[in-house]
Amino acid sequence: MLRTAQAGVGLLVRRTAPGATALRGGTPRRPTPYQVFGGLFWMVMCLASWRVPMCCDFGQHAAVVERLKANLLHPAHPMADLPGEGSPYYSPYTVAQGAFARLTGLAGWEVVRLSTPLNLLVLLTGIGRFVRVLAPRRPWAPVGALLAMALLWGTERAWSSGYLGLMSMAGNLGYPSTFAIGLTFWAWALTATLAGGLGGPVRYVGPSGLRGLSGYKGLGVLYGLILLVHPITAFAAALGAVAFVAGWQRGWRAAVAARWALTGAAALMIAHLWPYFDVFTLPGDHSMDALYRRLYEGVPGHFWLALIGVPALWLRARRSWRDPLVLMFTLDCLAVAYGWVSGHYTYGRILGLALVAPQFALAVELAAARPWPAWRRALGAVAAAGACVGFLTVQAGAVVPRSLDPVSFDQPPRWPTYDWAARHIKPGEVVIADGYYAAHLIAGYGPNLAAPTRPDAALDERERARRLAAVRDYLDPASTRTERAAVVRRYHVRWLLLTRERRVPEEATVVDWSRSTGEVLARVAPRGGQEAAGIRRAPRRL
């Protein structure tokens, strides 16, 4: 009878000849909703980002690549004719960009542009992996998380690196902060998996190797890389890691604590070994605080739509006060509040990541299987209305070109370009620029500024203040030729890039001028006192 049963089973099993599956293609694997939607999002946002001209911090990041392209091992200061030792802009990410620029011969601004697809890919895959850990059986949850992250911000434009609304992403996807945030989502997903497993504090059943010491060490290396690429993002990443370990880790024993200590030690060791700058000096550096005070201004208008996700967080807190998203949101809010109370406004830069908890909690809640109870239908309706409001008031202009815009959506900034001036200036030559746009962008083409516009740990703030004062004295209409010559000698100035309202000094030779802005490029050290052949003198005042 046993043989008969075995024979019967054998009749039901169809043997497959070796290679037959490959020939027939096997069972086709359908793409997940997130793969389809994420692919479309990747294409649209890459195109949207590439159509935005250089603006804001773009010049700073392009200048970093230019300095590394010139000298990969000992780059100069990103924006001044000074040594660059100790500058936190020289991270593993930017060193890789500099090496790529040296290899290909591309300009710094071109490399930053080409970083957009890579950064966005790391971000999207990180979001997908992270949400899959939070909700492994809800395939639409990553789609909802991406939509919430892109649209649920506020009704006033919030533009800053590290902010992941559509409008901000259109200008900032090529920056190191985007790459670091993408790595942060990957790090959170791996931390959650090691701490508890998929979907909550359950026994881990994944690959056995991940829970070995190598898994904890590898995770520490990842956190160390985030710390070097973008230190303030690493602070938010650490808060999230604490939330997942505190929320999902069960069975605290000496061996478990030692493994997490190994993760932290690996992160700190990676950061310590980096030769370009000492990341551990940055927490005590207050030079950037005045710059980031503005992040706290207008917070309600910038972020109020994200509060739609707070009820979802409240529901998670009712189920367990140790829920990682609840703990993460609490820790982020405390850190932001500390930045405001202490005056260390740099901590306000984690505001963008502080919204991840309510946005993603909302997405997970609304990805639950139907039928929905009345309260979930109401929450979904409010979320849909909020997404429409966010899109129509702030975010639409990022993806809708002006030529196709029926209602004149608010568009990303469009700053003037300075390639017309950069083609006359050799890389490394020093420029005095009096315009806001020029002072922020010209260094991205290769030149140096006499006075950098942004603080940097590699440059003492007292020295930067002296340089800014010297530039003001030079541009003062009451300054004498002798006083201006002293500034030129002290800071090796070779060029002036002046707005149309500024009078060109008598000793300077006008080389070119912008037809769009009226700005003038003048040389202050002409060879032999004569103009170069073929250069047409523009009016002294335009």
C-alpha cells in the first residue's frame, strides 16, 4: 500500500528537465507596486532636478568637487585660497566624486548633477526596505510612505538639504545629504531586523549570518559612513537606531549588549580613521548656528500637514509604548527642542527626518487590508485631502514645467548662471563678488572667493570675518586706490564680479558682462597694464 501511495504521488509530480525552466523563462515575477511607482518617481524626479539651474548650496558642493579634482589628497578650502585641512565637506562621498571628476575630466557642477540618479536610487531602495520591515505584509505601504514623504509637509515652501518634499528634492537630490538619508533608511531597516525581525518584536528567522558578529560590525561601518558623509543626518540616524533597539530588542543579556556596543564602536572607529577631518570636533562648533536659525522660523507653515500622521502614531502608541516610530518621533522632537532652547540651531536640520515617523506611520496604517472601519476611512480621506493641498500649494511646481503649468504653480528658484564669467577665470584664482547669487555660485566653477559666504570648520570665524570686512572696505565707494591695492595684495585678488549698481574701480579692466543681469567681470591685475587683445570694454556703470 505504501508503494502504491508513493507511485500515486509520483504520478502527480511532473519532472522538469534540466534547463527547461530557463528555456521557457520560468514563472514570471510580477513587479511590486512600489517597484512600478518608485521607478516612475525616479525618472520624473531626475528630470525635474536636472531642469533646475544651479542655486542655493549647489555652488558649495560643486566647489568641493573642484578642489578634490585639483588635489585629491590635500584639497584646498572649498571656497577660499586657503588650506582645506579639517573641512567636513571632504567626506568619503565627495572624495569619490572628486576621483570620478579626475578620471572623467568633468567639471564639479557636472558631477553633482550626475549624482542625482545615484542618490535618488539609494533613497528609494532604502525607503522600500525600511517600510518592508515595518509592514512586511502590506505591499502598498512603501508607496504610501513615499507619497506622504513627498507631499505632507506644509503650505509654505520649505527648501533645505535634508528636506524630502517634492520642491526641495528638485534642487537638492545631488547633495551628500540625500545620499546620507538613503543610507539611513537602509541602516534603520538592518537595525530593526537585528533587534527584532520583520514587523515587530518577534523571533528573527532571516539569514543566519546577519545575526553574527559580522552583521553588527557591518552595521556599525554603515553608521560610521553616514557620520562622515553628513554628520547631522547621522545624529538623526542614531536616534532612530536607539528607538528600534529600545523598542524591539528582547532578552537583554550581556552578549546582546556587547553586540550593540560592537556596532557603536565600529561606527566610531570608522569616523576616527578618516584622515580628512575630525568629526568629533563638530558638536562643539557653533559657527553654523546663526545660519540655521531660520529653520525654526515659520515651522507651522512648513510642516503642519505632516501632523495628519500623528493619529496613526497615537494608535501605535496605544498598542505599545515601545513602538519604534513613537520613540523615534519623541526623540527627534526633544532634539529639535533642545536646539531651540540651547541656541544650537544646527539641530534644527533634523526637522525633515523628524517627520518620517508620522508620515510612515500614516502610510502603514492606510495600507491595511479592506474593509476599513469608519475611523480609518476618515483618516484616509483627511490624508488624501492633505496630499492634494500640499501638492497644489507648494509641491506641484517641482514636477510641472512652466510651459505646461495652467495655474502658475510656485516654481523652484531660477538663479542666473555664471559660465560666461567662469570661462575667463582660471581655477583657483581669487574673485571679489558683491552679488548674492554670484558669491554663492562662482566658486562652483573653480575660482576662489576672497571671503567665503558660509562658515566652515576649516576656517576660523575670526579670519572669515576679517575677510568679509576687507571685501566691504574694498567695495566702499569712499575707499582709495591705495587701500584697494592693499586688499588685492593681501588676498591675491585677480577678478571682480560686480552687480550693475556697483561702480568698477578705475584700476580694473572690464572683461565681460552678463546680458541677463548686467553684472560685470573685471580684471584687477591686467598684464602690463594693457587689456587683452579682443576684449571689449563695457560701460563703467550699467
